[in-house]
Amino acid sequence: MIKHKLKKWFQQYGLFILFIIIVLMIWQVVVQKNVIPSFILPAPSAIWTALIDNQQLLFAVHLPVTLEEVLIGFVCSVLGGVLLGTAMHFSKTVEKICYPLLVISQTVPLIAISPIFMMWFGYSIWSKVAVTILTAFFPIAISTYDGLKSTNEEYRELLLTMGANRWDIFKKIQIPIALPNMLSGLKMSVVYCVVGATIGEWLGASAGLGYFSRRMSGTMQADALFAAVFLLSLLGILLFLLIHLLEKQILKKRFR
């Protein structure tokens, strides 16, 4: 059984892993041969060394700060996004007012609006959380709204003929049909949370991986900068996989 799972896993991801290994090897050789200066693109070995040398600072100080901002922003985005998406589904008035505002919120560059949050909330965690929510709120609200709107009319009419009210239809048809869309929105949102927290820290913070990246960029320590970027990427991947596993479990139980 385990052997079969490993074989299936390798068939699915083996080519990707091989590609990454080849890219890293070429990257290492190119930098070692001075084709690209190391202060512009450090070698993978130098990035790994910087990660080890700064592990106490990165893992004990900066990573927990960024993770806290990401998780708070994600939870607020999920709660607010699901509630707003549901409200837009039930109320045409809310939809006409809020849908354009949602779209407009995504047209404002984060670099431009982040200083406003800094002015409002100072250098506290909430300025970074506000940037994170602005980044991650949209996909959840829209995926919830679109999922609820995609209800099969035949199922709806069947329940109506059986005496169901609007709440019964919402609970028994619309939520199950909307779940895949909503969970896809969650996967997008959790990655955007990492981006939002990093931008917020880059523009104004005293801790966090974004703040650490800005410091390393200012002192031209490219290897340490890339080490922080690697951790941010890894954080996004792990959170995405966590939501993906949660999605599989929820859909398995819901449609069993």
C-alpha cells in the first residue's frame, strides 16, 4: 500500500522535482562561473548558508511575526468575505453597492494605500493585517458569491415543490454546490495573505520577514535577502497545502 502511494506520488511530482533540481544545478554553476555576479543572484549554496547562519533571527524572531499577521488577516478575510458574499447573494441592494466597491478595492495599488494604513494604525500589527485583509478579502467574497449564484435551478424547483423555504434551499443545495468555489477562494486567499503581510512589513515594520528582506536589501546582503524570500515562499506553499488538505476532507465528508 505504501509502495503504491509512493509510486503514485513520484509519478505525479517526480518530473517537477527533477526540473527543480536541474534548475538549481544550473543556477549554482552559472553563479560559480561568475556569469552572473553573486550580489545580484547568489548561488543556492550561499542562500542555504545564509539561512543557517540567520536561523535564530529568521525562525525565532521574524517568521512568527509574519505568520501571526497572515493568520489574523486570513481569519478576518474568511469571516468577512463569506458574510459579504452571502449577503450579496441574498440582497440585490447589497450586491449593487458592494460588488463595485470590491472591484475598486483591487484597482488601488497596495504600495499606494499601505502608507495610509500606517498613518491610521501606526507601526502596530494592525497596519500589516489591514494590508493583508485588503489583499485576501476579494477572492473569498467573489468565490462565495459566484458559488452561491451557480445553484442548479432544477434542484431548487424540486425542493420548492416539496415545500422547502429559502433557508432549506440555501442549506441543502446552495452551500454544497458553492463549497468547491469557496474552498478554491480560500486557497488563493491564503497565498495572497503572505503577499499582503510582506508588503505591509516592507513599507513599515520593526519585525517580520518583509522587514528583514528590506534590511538585507538596503545593505546589499543578497544571500540573506534570498533566504528570507525562500522562507516566505515556503510559508505560502505550506499554507496552501494545508487548505488543500482541508478541502479534500471537507468535500469527502460533504459528498460521501
